[in-house]
Amino acid sequence: MYALARILVVRRIGRRLARTGPRAVPEGPRSIFDTDAAGIAEALRKDGFDARLRLPPAILPDLASLGEGMPGAPGSSPFSKTEGTGLALAETLADDLTLRRIAALYLGGVPVYRGSRVWWIGPGDCADPRETGARFHYDLYDYRALTFLFYLTDVGPETAPHVCVRASHRLRRWKDQIHPRRHRSDERVVRSYGEDSVVTILGPAGTGIAEDPFCFHKVKLPAKGRRLALQLLYTGRDVPAPAFNRVGASRQGV
């Protein structure tokens, strides 16, 4: 899969063969989100991302507590938690009905939750852009994968916004399909997909981004301030996802 999933025709075949059930998910507890799951799933199919989700302000302080004491310097050991209100809330969030419904509609079956990760990024944290996600790249978790990225701090143009390349998950240049590496320069991305396709997502704490990780994306290098983010991963199968875990948090992110 890791060798061939970068090729669109193979990816489409893999997605079709891997579908295991209906796109809808059973009803469950009331969701904390007031949004159109079907509309977000459709936007994902078209653009590869959607930024309409918003976390309720009341839960932000507890989620932000996951970042307390977390190392912020390059080369620090991963910070992990095995208990706490923030961690419990992150696990509850992963089971939210709206998120599961979006994942089921987009992935074409019952989604498998693979875990979460939390990390800070700030000025000086990007010595190697490939390690911090500050260089355009895509991720190969499975033929079918979906992430939800939530800003836990306010994000402006200079505080590490997430950047996506619209429709690059389905309109991939042939050279990018056969290229053995996942990372691309800004210049190559703009040349291949157009400047209008590069979308920078700003927003207050609580802003949520649903994204197909096969879409080209990066974090913009921060000029000031620090950004804290939470990311959840869902796949179509139970596949390895070492950077994500169910009981802790890691600095590594996108």
C-alpha cells in the first residue's frame, strides 16, 4: 500500500475494494457540533478539506490543558499523558456522532479511530521543515483516511496556520504520483496546482479542519506566538499509525 497508494488509479481501486459497509452510521448521543455532516463529506470529496467545524467554547480550556508542560523545543522527548480531563475529553470527542458520521460518509464504511496527537509549534521549532510539517507533503495512512485538526489556540497569519492545496487528493500531477518522496517545495506546488489552489486556514481557538491526508498540506512557519493543535485520525481499516495513540500526545504533527 505504501508503495502504490500514491498512484491515483491504484488508490481508487484500493478504496473501492476496501469498502466494508454503508456510508451512514447508526444514531448515537447528541453531537456537540451543529453542522452538516453530509455537506462536509461532499466538500472533502471535491476539495480534500473543509474548515466549518467549531468546538464549543466551554470545552476548550480542558482540551488546551493537554498542552500544559509539553516540551516546545526541537529535539525534546515526546510528552505523554495517561490521565486527565483533557485526555478524557479528547477521547470522547473522537467518538462524537458528527465526526463519526463525516468519517463514515467520506470513507465509505464504518471508520476505525486510530488515535490522537497534540503538539505545540512556535518560532524556532522548525529547524527541519520535514519533521515539523512545515514543507508541503501528503500522508499515506491507508487507501481511505481522514483527519480532524482542531486549533486549541487562536491562529492568525503569523501563528502557524494550516495550509491545504485544494483538490490535490484527486487531481494529482503524474510526476507527483510516481515521485518516491512525499515532500514538495512551495514553488513546485504553486507551479503544479496554481496559487489559487493554495488555501491558508485562519481561525479562533476551536476551529476544526476535516482533511484527507492525501491532500498536499503543511503548517506555515510561525513568525510569532505559539500554536497548540489536536488531531484525530480515522481510517477504513485497522492499520498501523505510530504517530497517533489512544493514551497520549506527541509533538510531531502537520
